[in-house]
Amino acid sequence: MSCHEDLDRVLKTGIVAILRAPTSDQLAGVARALFEGGIDVIEVTFTVPNSLESLAAVKMDLGSRVLLGMGTVLDPESARAALLAGAEFLVSPSLNLDVIRLCHRYDKLMMPGAFTPTEILTAWEAGADIVKVFPSDCVGPGYVKALKGPFPQIRLMPTGGVNLETLPAFIKAGACALGVGGSLADIQAIREGNFAKLRDSAGQYVQALKAARGE
């Protein structure tokens, strides 16, 4: 699919599930559980051991049924490696303009991290498809609402501090999507291989998002 089609998919799903784990062994099962719960946009972070192999394993298992990306991308070298491993989008915790340019070169979706108004505008002007507001747990939904005042055109994805309780407020504040990590893919459930719990958690987030959007 094209970058524009992938962007539409992210905006429709509204949740980017962030997978972090101490080992890579069970990530394919975790991704499948989240997919079965209704979340089909999944980010594997570079902080996972053997992250590129893990991403490839998830892609082999689920194929195009999920939109699979790589997170914690800090530089162009890592970005290119992730794209070659099969990532369809990239997410970073910080702003690197060279990574944005590389994604443009390969027609891939890019969600750089930014925090201040200056960083957020710089990311958008450089061609970010969505700007990841990180860490949003430090400021909460009120900060997103404040940013949407001068920047109504910028698509913002709060990441950090997003859970079932804060989700409605972030959506009301103007978030186009939400990056959700440990509160969705609970690390203890991953360790225990409790895929039913992960599937149920995904379902709860999907329903909460629909309610917040008035769907």
C-alpha cells in the first residue's frame, strides 16, 4: 500500500499498539492477540531484543492483516534496516529530519516524536505524517488541546500516559490517534503468555475509542 493508504488506516484504527518486551519469543503471539481484539496497527520497538527478527516474524504470521511498524527509530541507519525488515511505518521518540527524508524516499509513513511547539511545527513542515507528542504523560490532554489552537492542521498522536481512563480526554482534545504501550500490552501478561488477557484488553480499547469518537 501507499503511504497515504497506510495513513488512512492509522487514522481509522486510531490506536498504535506499542510492543515492548524483555524477550522477543512471544511477540508474534502478542501481535496476533491484539489483532484478534481489533487493533491492526502495531509497532515493535527497537528496544526489544532481536527486534528486526521479531518484526519479520510478526509480518510472516499476520501479513497484511496488520499494519506493522518499527518504533524507537533514532537515525537513518536504523530506519533503513527497519524498512528492509518489512516495517511499513516508523516511529521515533525524537526528531531527526534525515529519518523523515528517508521515509519520503521510500514512500513510508513517518511519525516522529516531538514535544515543544517549535519541535512539533518543525516535524510537520519537514513532512511528518503524524507527530507523536511524547512524553504526553508529563502534560496530559490539556497540552494537546492547547497545541490544536495554533496548529489545527497538525495531526497529533499523544504517546505516554494513554490508558482507558485518559483515552476519552485525549480524543476530545483533538488527538488523531493514540500511541498505547504497557497499559494495553501488559508486560506481565506477555511474560505469562496470557494472550486471552491481551485480546480482551485490545477489545476494551477499541470500544473505548469508538465511544470517545461517538461511533
